[in-house]
Amino acid sequence: MPRIRNISVGLPVKHGHVLVLSGRDRSIGRDFYRAIGGGIEFGERADEALRREFKEELGVALDGSRLLAVAENIFTYEGEEGHEIAHVFAVDGASLDQIPLDAELHVLDEGSPVRWVPIDDLRDGERPLFPAGAPEALFALVGTNS
């Protein structure tokens, strides 16, 4: 039975860039970016899930987080329908600051590439940023409207 998934994602920003995961929907041949994070476990607060996910996925500890938005995301990925409620956070941390802008990291548990992407590159929507609500939160965070 399909279900709604609650997730927490973070938007680390550094020198006009945002750290995001690169992905591809092979069923439609579309590349995209996704904010880093994952599912909220039962009994876990959204900000706790966010900290856990950054530690599990990148081995990075967060120093701070601030909720920017909560958005509903109904989508199709790899031909499968999905439905999630995304808690979108601004995040910071000394560990994040130490990641060079030209670094390419990989999610520890699945290998997906993660890198700093110029925020201006996300404005045209050619390679979208997911989940829904993340681009608007990001543009509001950096002080401009999309």
C-alpha cells in the first residue's frame, strides 16, 4: 500500500553554491539535483533526522539548522509514484565549511555523487532541484526571488 513519507533535507550554502546530490531518473532520461537528507523515523524530530542523515550520508556533523519550509511533493521517479512531506532546512557546520567547492563526494550508503552547485545554475530549471519547496526555500535563503 502506498504511503506518505516524511523527510528532512538540508541546504548547505557556501560562496553562492549549495551542496546537493546529483541524480538521474533513467525512466525518462532526466538529470536532477536533490537536497541532502532522508526519512524521519518514528519518534524522531525533523531536525534530529536531518542531523542523522547528514552523518550517515556524508559523515558530516551539523552545527546548526533552521526550518525554512514544509512542502508536499507528489512525484514519479523511475516510473513509481511517490508522495512525501519535506521539511526543508538551512544548515551549517564547520565540517561543511571544510569541504572545498571543487570536491565531489559520494553518499556513503549508496554512492550517489554530491557536489557544490552554483545557485545561479538552478534558476533556469533545466536541471531541477528536488524535493518540491527546496528551490523556493533556497532562493529565499540567499535573498533573491526565483
